[in-house]
Amino acid sequence: MSDALAAHGAHGHAHHPAQQHHFDTLDQQHEAATLGMWLFLITEVLFFGGLFLAYMLYRVWYPAAWSEASLELNVVLGGVNTAVLIASSLTMAMAVRGAQTGLRRATMGWLVLTMVFGLTFLVIKYFEYAEKIEHHHVPGPTFAFPGPNAGPAEIYFSLYFLMTGLHATHMVIGFGILSVILWMAYKNRFSPEWYTPVEISGLYWHFVDIVWIFLFPLLYLVDRAHHFA
Amino acid sequence: MDTTVTAPRVTYLNHEHTLASWLLTKDHKRIGILYMIVVTFAFFLGGIFASLIRLELTTPAGDLLSADTYNKMFTMHGVAMVFFVLIPAVPAILGNFVLPLMLGAKDVAFPKLNLISWYLFTIGFLFTVYALVAGGVDTGWTFYTPYSSRASNTNVMATGLGVFITGFSSILTGLNFMVTIHRMRAPGLTWFRLPLFVWAVYSTALVMILGTPVIAITVLALAIERFLHFGIFDAALGGDPVLFQHMFWFYSHPAVYIMILPPMGAISEVIAAFSRKSIFGYAFVAFSSLAIAIFGFLVWAHHMFVSGISVYSALVFSFLTYAVAIPSAVKTFNWAATMYRGAIWLKAPMIWAIGFLGLFLVGGLTGLFTAALGVDVHLHDTYFVVAHFHYIMVGGAIMGYFAGLHFWWPKITGRMYSDIWAKVAAIIVFTGFNLTFGPQFIVGYLGMPRRYYAYPEEFQVLNVLSSAGASILGLGYTLIAIYLVASLFKGERVGANPWHATGLEWTTQSPPLPHNFEKQPVVTEDAYEYTKREIKVV
Amino acid sequence: MFPRISLFPAQASTMAAQVDLLYLFIVGVTAFFGILTTIVVIVFAVKYRTNDPLKVGDRIHGSIPLELAWSIIPFIISIVIFWWSAVVFFDLQRPPDQTLEIYATGKRWMWKFQHLDGQNEINELHVPMGRPIKVTFTSEDVLHSLFFPAFRTKADAIPGRYSSVWFTPTKLGEYHLFCAEYCGTKHSGMIGRVVVMEPAAYQAWLSGSVPGMSLAARGERLFSELACNTCHLDDGRGRGPSLVNKFGASEQLASGGAVPVDEAYVRESILRPQSKIVAGYQPLMPTFQGLVSEENVMALVEYVKSLRATAQAAAPAAAHAESTAPGAPQESR
């Protein structure tokens, strides 16, 4: 093995500390990581896709129930959360920019802000869920919904909790990832040559935001125009 | 081969010895072997269930097992074999081992992720084993609602969770392989110089990435429906149980291609190597893999011709099913044509590959019956379908796995097994297989539904034949285990390239170095240049 | 000494011969190509075999004409099979106009058949020879599949939906009736027999078995018991649309568009009345989900169906309804 290692080391230039042994260059490592994250996001699209399919089917079958059930959601809280997430996407992009330009303190600042927005989202979501529990809108034996559309409305709320719950789970995971990235930034692991972890975490964070951008109108704004008019 | 080969001094097997060095390894070769251990165990388990099923079915009355136990047996047989044998066998075992070697890479793109994938796979498997020990599950491996969500009182949750977790192993493996193929190829190894096994693994990775998340969310939705009484598939609320079938088959049909594409790739390698020729129609074989992977996503509803889909959708899905049959036919013809004017060295891997051709041919051709709408109405959910998919999955995928395993075994272990016993095993398995599943085509057309624990007496003769075949099949598989294990201790040591094959994996020592190659290989020619005799490594 | 193994189930319907012919055609085609390919592989393996590992094959990389040939020829053959099988499939899915209607429900683990005249059977179905018969069915619990091997037809029974199969029996005798979709413990016990009888014998069987109220009459009684008739007045002046002559026609919806009035639509209107509102009416009707069993829904559907027959010469269902006074013995359950 020592021969092999010697041969491996013999071809010259000093490696960047972040470079893993099985890659030839840092560039190759960066490209692999980015491609990997994009592929992962494709799998995520299909993961959520199954629920979007169910949503579409039942919305076409039960438009009235969809409209009634959607009106039970708190559009103000949902709207605020949308704004919070869009803001967090901006701060995340700024954090990536900070890492790219080698500004350690700025990177850390933007990351903290992103995490604060993320946490705000989750707290608001908690209040929304609490409201649903109080109103017996959680599917299952305790579910209650007035009128003849109780059945399809229960399907609506099943999808609501599955979709937003899955999204919130992704937010929690994202929060964990950003904590690690923050710690790495604190330890000064990033430089203009190597900021791939920040970049791909950013990709993930933006993806989770985009999912919400679809969830918000689909769940909250089904038939609002009629009811505001 | 006459000269005694001395064992290489340092190999991936002997450079570290502790248990931790295996359980925490990031070496794709060791991870391949870790997969082999779990998969072999699952295969053994699934085989026991199969034996009990066949034993029960030797008599028309239900007398050996109780009906509930029988239902659990075929469910656990399906779950173990599909999710823990067929899907990982070739990609996760052979793919992990040879893919980076074929590419001239030191490892896959994400070695840590690769190890995590194995842990997810194993944890998923343990959940499933737990489900078994805690009383089993009886929904059929298809988990159809509302039976699975409302009626069954068995361990659907634990099994579903097992499948869900294993799904992530599959997703991450597919992702890892795809990035590896894109970014880790040796200098000079262009796309059209890649061995066809790599094309097959690439196509498989595509299916794993696009298909598996859908089964994950479907099983999750099912679990939540069962556990928290959500109602996405609940007819009582106005939900649609058939939606579950659509979502299930959107993955599970392409999953058939996860099972069969990599063995097809292994077959391309074996046939080229033992015909001493470049593969006939390289580009057609390569693109047929991709075509199968892509068309494979458009045919899921052919599992549902009698499940209340409209006649027009049935028409479309039947047509697309015929479209996906063509690339498989093209592959088969190209393999046959590769042998034309070759110098065919009939060693064990080639015998396994020829066995694959025979069984895959039957499996593929009987697919024409089940794709034919007018006939499928009669055949659907009968033993004809059972026979058809076993010809593809066992006759095709498992024969292909063994062809590949026999081909790369000397590379993996550095030792050669008994050629004659390997050929005997191939013939026993081939014979036993045909005797097991051949009669099922007939009993299926006669109308015997699948998943029947007791059946009318007129079906008995064919069922007894089938069970007899199964015991021969079991004997064949046991024989493989015996001579392969024996080869580990007594097998003749082999050099870098015992088959005189092309491909970068044969240019490094057997077993390979921990980091695969002494020097970065550089590729200057196409795959399978046997007429030039040796692949140049600068 | 050896028991005879038949290769085909009994051919007992008009469709059976058609399906078998197509099956045999595919057997012929696949056997030809299967055997041809096998022979080619074996001949090559024998003819070009060598024991010299250093010998190499000829330098052949492929042939575009051959590739095209073995792509296009199988494709054309596939299309022939596809076309033929689609024609057979359409015949299997489209019952002829005048069918004898039978209703069925699958539940774990039995099939219950309801004849129009009110006879009920469990795991047994008596049918007359030579008449097209349509079985409309659903499931009360999990998925089942109603499978008649001798008639070469089956369809899944799905909770919440109606499925149907049709066949014209052509041979007297008793044949298998299977549940083909796995449904739990006694899935393989959810079997029975279908008895094909001479039409005269069938009539005798009908009158010989327990004379219940006809299905349509039971439906009519339910129609008033459930107070459907307070809104669905015959003259169309009620709060709900009149149901006379509705079945088989098409209904204009408030949301725009039209829907054909078939069994599935009538069923949906009873159980989920809000999902499709007829143009010109208010969404007032309450749901009957959970209040009416699937068997009773079928009786109501049959009643609505019988209302279409008023224009035609006195419908047998209506005639039968006359003869069964309210005091008539009810079917036993």
C-alpha cells in the first residue's frame, strides 16, 4: 500500500485541505457535490410529486369541498409565512455570496438570519396546527366538519397535514444543516476556492422554499377571490 | 494460467482486519461485500418462505400451514425478494464493486454516503425482519389499499417503514452512481467507450432517482392512513383506493427495470468476454438500456387493466407496453449476434449467461400475453402472471446476477471456484427453474388465481410438478453456496485477468488494491477490443 | 395412469373462443421467435466454441440493417397483437344492448348475487344459456375481483365504484367462480360456481327459489322509506329533478358540462349528492353515505333504471312491483 500511496502522492501539487483523496481536483469534487445535490432535489420533487398528484385528483373531483375546507385555513398566517420564507431565501443567497467572496463574518451573519427566519416559520406553523387541532380539523376519529362535504374535506385536511408536515420536516432538517454550516463557517472552513457546502445547502434551502411557494396558493388560496369579493 | 500465482501483498481485503474497519469502511469494494452478506441472508430467508409456499401447494386443501400463515409467507417472500434481493443484488453488490474499477476511479463520488446507504438498507431490512418475528405481515408485497390501510391487522407499519427506509438507500445509491459515472471517469474514458454494464447501471440509477421517491411517499401516506387514520385512499370519505395502485406501480413497474437492467449489463460483459468479440451493436445495446428506463415510466397502468381504468387508458398503456418490449428484444438479438463468429470459451459465467438468455427470452415473450388487453383480462392475477414475472425476475435477474458473480468472483476474492461444479449448478438451476415455473403458465391459463392457499383439485398435477421443480431449484442454489464458499479457502489463486477480458477492472491485481489502481489508468480505445488483445494502460 | 392435464379451461361463452384464438396466435408467434433465437444461440455456442483462451473472435461491430430489421419486425408483430387484443378487449368491455342484469357485492369472504326478480344467491350464480348477461358489482370492504375463467372475463370489485363484466354462456354446466384479487385470510375460499342452465330450466329455478320482492320494487319501497319521493317528484316540480326516463340519458350539470346517467352516476348521487349538481337545482340533498347498504343502493339504482322503461311496453319490473303488496315477505338476510 505504501507504494501505491507514494505513487499517489508523487504526482505533485499540495492538496487543498478540503479535498478528499478519491478526487483528482477540488473542481471535480465541487462538480460532483453540486450534481449530487441537484439530483437529490429531483428526487425530492418526485417525493412531493406523489402528494401533488393526489391533491390534483381530489381537487378536480371535489371542487366544492376543496373551496370550503381551504377557507378554514388562516390565510394571514400563511401569507406571513410565505413572506418569511422568501426573505430567508434572500438571506441564504447572501450567505452563499458571503462565502464565495471570503467574508466570514458576513456569511455567519446571513446564516444566523436565515435560521431565525426558518425558526419563525416553524413557530407560526405551530400556531396554525394548534388552531387546526382546536377546530377538530385533524383527520381521524376526532375530525369534524359541518355540511355534506365532510368526507372530501377530511381528505383535504389529510393532504394539508401531509404536505405541510413533510415541508416542515424539511425545514427542520434544513435548520440542522445550516447549524452545521454555521459551525463550519465559524471554524473558518470556507474560502473563495472552497465554499461548496454552503452552496449546496443553499440549493436545498431554496428548494424547500419553492415547495412552499407551491403549497401556499394550492392550499390557502383555492377559492379566496369569490369570498373576498 | 499454468504458472502458480502468488497472492498480492496488499489488497482491499487484508490491509485492515478489525470489525470496525469493515463496518466503518468507505471502500466501495468492502461496501459491495457488506451488501452481499445482507442480500444473501435475505435471499435465504425469501427462499425458505418460497419452499413453504410450494410445500403447501402440493395438495389442493390447505393442510400444512394455516391460511393466515400462508398469506404471510407469500407476502414476506415478495417483500424479502423484491426489496432486499432483486433491487440491490446487481447494482448494490456488483455495481458497487466493479463500477469504480470499470471507470478507473478510486471510489464512488460519495463514499460516506455509500456507507450510509448500506446502513439504511440494513436498518430497513431489520425492520422487515422485526415485522416477521413480531408476527409477520399479510398484505401481499403490493400493499393494496384498503386491505393494507383498514383491514389487515398484521405488521404493515413495520414492513412499510422497512421499505421506506430501504427506499432511501436505493435513492442514494442511484444518485451516487450517477454522479460517479458523470464525474469520475478515467481520462480518455468517453461515454461511448464505457462498458455496457456502466450504461446499464446509469439507466438503473435514473430509475432509482425518479421512481423510488414515489414509492417512499406512497408507503408513507399508507402508513399515516393506517396509523393516524388519515384518508387519502379511503373510499368511505370519497377517496380512491385505485389511486394507491397508480402511485404504487408508478414506482414498482420501473422497479422491474432496476432489477433487470443491471443483470442485462452484466450479461453484455460476460457474452462479450467469452465470445472474445466486441458486443454486436454497442450503441443499440447502450441506448436500449436508456430507452427501457425511460419508457418504463410510461407503462405502469398495465398492472391495472381490470382495476377500473377506462378502456382508452388501457389502450394507451397496452400500446406503450409493446413499445418497451422492443428495446428488450433488440438487446437479446444483439447478444445472440455477438456470439456469431466469436471464439466462444464456454466457462461457467458463459453457461450462466446462456441460461439467462433462455429464461429471459421466455419471460419477455410471455410479457406479450399479459400486455395483450383481450388476453390479460383472463390472465390478470392468475398464476400465468406469477410465472411470467418469475421468469423475468428469477430467470432473468437472478441468473444474470449469478453470471456476473461468477465472472467477477475471481476479481472480488482473488480465487477461482470449481468451473465444473459451477456449470453443473447452472444446469440444475436452469432445469429446476423451468420445471417450477413452466407448469404455472398452464395452470394460470386454466384460471388458478394467485395467492390461493387452497385450490380446486384439477390443478394439483401441475402444482406438484411446480413444487418438484422448486426442490431442484433449491438444490441448485445450495450447490452454488457450497462451491463458492469452498473456493474462498481452497480455490486456486488467480492473477489480474484470469478470463483474459478487456475492461479496466481486469488491469489491477485480484483482489484489487485498497485504492484500486497503482497509477491513474488512461483509456485509449473502445470497450471490448478483443481483436487487439489487450487494453492499453499507460 | 397419468392424469390428463388440460391446457384450456372450458370454453363456455361467446368470448371464450375469441380469447383462446388470440392466445393461440400469440403462443404461435412467441414460440416461433423463442425457438428460433434459442436455436441460433445454441448453434453459435457449439459451432464457435474453443478451449483456447487466447483465440479471439472476428472483428464485427454491428450492422444497421440488421438492427433495423430486428427492431421493426418485432414492432410490426407487436402492433398486430396489440390491435387484435384491443378489439377483443373492447368486445369484453362493451356489453350488447339487451342484457340480463344481475347485481353483486363482494365482501369478505363471499359473493352475493341479486337477481332482478329478487332472488339472492351466495357464492352461486344461476344463469340461462344463450342470453347476454351483465353483472354489475361493487365491494363492501376491500378489493376483490370477480373472475369467471370459463367465460374468460374478470373485473376488480372496488369499494366506492361499480364494475361490470358481461358474458353470453354457450355451454350448459357448472364452472368456477373465483375471487382473483387478494382479500385476506379466506381469499382462496371466496370461490363458488356459476351454473349455466337451459332457459326453461332457469325460469323454473327462478320461480322455484324463494320469491322475494323484485329488486326494482324493493328500490321503490326504499325510495319512499328514505323520503326520496318527497323531492324527486315524477312531474319535475319537486326540489330535486324528476327521475323518470333519466337513466341512459345525459344530465346537464350546474357546473357546466353533462354527465351520462349510468349506474355509477346514480350511485354517486345517492352517496355523495354534492359532487355533481343538476343544472337548475340547489345543492340541498343530504348524503346517504353510511345510511344505505350497497345492496340497497343497487335496489335504488335498479328502481331508477326501471323508471326509464315506462315508455316501453309495461316493464316487467313495474309489473312485478304491482304483485308484491307491502305485506309481502321480505327477503331474508
